[in-house]
Amino acid sequence: MSLLAPLVAGFDIGGTNVRGVLVDRAGHLVGADRLPRPHEPDGIVDSVVTLVARMGTDAGADAHAVGVGCAGTVDRRGVVRASPNIPTLIEFPLADTLSKRLAMPVIVDNDATTATWAEVKTGAARGIRDVVFVALGTGIGVGIVLDGELRRGAQGFAGEAGHMVISPEGPECVCGRRGCWEVFASGRALGRLTQDAAREHRVPAIVEIAGGVIDDIRGEHVSELVAEGHPEALMMLDELGWWVGLGLTNLVNVLDVSTAVIGGGLSEIGRPLIAAIRVGYNSLMHDSDHRPPLNIVGALHGGRAGAIGAALLAADELHQPSRI
């Protein structure tokens, strides 16, 4: 494989790991590495610096720029304002701190935004100009591309659609409000929906897998049975798909995108999840008979999407604006 210099490093700072990749300008993967995520900001910075050096040594070529995707609200200057999964990252100037340590350009953005760019540039939505990326994990993160450009909003906070309130009297969200989209449509939500079904005696097999304790049911228990085609699990996936579809109809009505890419940990369920979301969306979109169908696809890059997209954004900053 012929590599296009210069190389760029990309990172995804998540709740558990600092995941790094080294890519060339075309997005060809040159190297990858990870470290457990430290609790404190200085430790996170140290981990990124260590991985930049380590991946460069392994590849025999140094990075010329670094991109970082981080969970939480990240402003346009690369300051992490707040991160629910990394509570020590409060008003932390991650981009400036890393740039000084590494003596090279560094961009920092929200992890869903960087994952979106990976899927649009080299993934499932390659070349498509109007896209939403929906990361279904513990919560929900969203990235937006309109007219070929990433949309970050006035402050850089665009895409917090997981906290759209879709049922004001619904369960409490981690953000403190009630009825947010991610309460009904995330990986955590799949567990809660299944617990509710268990209390109604609708999913005895899933209760059995969870050791007979309803409060111990998690989304993973459903995922295991989906792979076997179990009817209880497919029923819960249909219910989740309806809620995901509800949020998608709101996004499509506002943004008029042509494609929705489904990523995040829950997307590892694969085709059954995408099928359930399509059914849910099609049942809810009010004028579906009078508009082209929404293209709903699974993400291509999996768990590396955030890091790959961050690297590609860093490459773009060296050469051109973030557009396709």
C-alpha cells in the first residue's frame, strides 16, 4: 500500500480507553494502539503523548498533526467544557495543552462529530453530502453533515440530540431532565425497556439469562439472544427500533438529510438493529409516501470511527476546510 504523507494521529478519548490510530491523508490505517484512560486530565494528556510517540516508532514515521475526539461538549477552541463520562474534564483546554506538549497542530472535537467525519470520508456514507451519524451507546451522540460540511453550531455543541426531550413525563435522564431521547433509544435504554417488559412477564427467557433478577437485565442480554434469532429479543429490538425511529424522524424533519449512519456499541448487533430502526422510522415519518426513503445504514469503521475521523479532521486542518 502506498502511503500519502504526512501522517496524522487520531484519538478517541472515551469512558474506558484512550484509543489511537495513525493514518495517512487518504485515511489508510498505518497503526493503532490504546491505553486505559486515566482519571485526571494530565494523565489523559500523558497517554496521548505516549501513544503518538509509540505509534510513530512502530510505523517508522512521525505524525505531523493530531486530532482528538472526546466525549462531551467541546467548543470551537478545543476546550472540553464538560464530559459526563469523564467528570474531571471540566473547562479543560485540551487542544492547547496537547499542542504545547507535542509541538504540532492539534484539533479537538466531540467524539460523535469525529466519528461522523470518518464515515463520510471513508466509511458507510462516503461521498454523501447530507448525513446524520447516530452513535447508540450508553447514551446517544449525533454528528451532522449538511451540504458536505460538518455542522458544529455557534459554540461547537451541535449534535447533542440524545437530550432532545421526546416524552416530558418519561424516565429521568442522567442530565437531570425527563424523557430525553437517549432514555428510550440507547444501549442503556434497551436494558430499561426490557426490565419493564420483564415486569409485565413478557420476556421470561431474558429474565432467566439475567439470573432471574429483573433489575440485573442489561442490553447485552438482549443482544446475545438477538444473535440466536430469539423472539423475545427481536420483540425488544423492535421496541427499541421504534424509539430510535422517533428521534430520527425529528432529525430528518429539521435537517432533511438523505442518510442516517448508525454507529456506537449497540450497532454491533448489525442487520437486525438496522431493520428494526427502518421499520420504526417508516411507521412514524408523516409524509413517507411523498419523499425519497431515508437511507439507514450501519457504520463501517466500528469502534475506531472516532479516532479515524479525528485524524482525518487534523489532516483537513493542514490542507483544507472540513468538507467533501
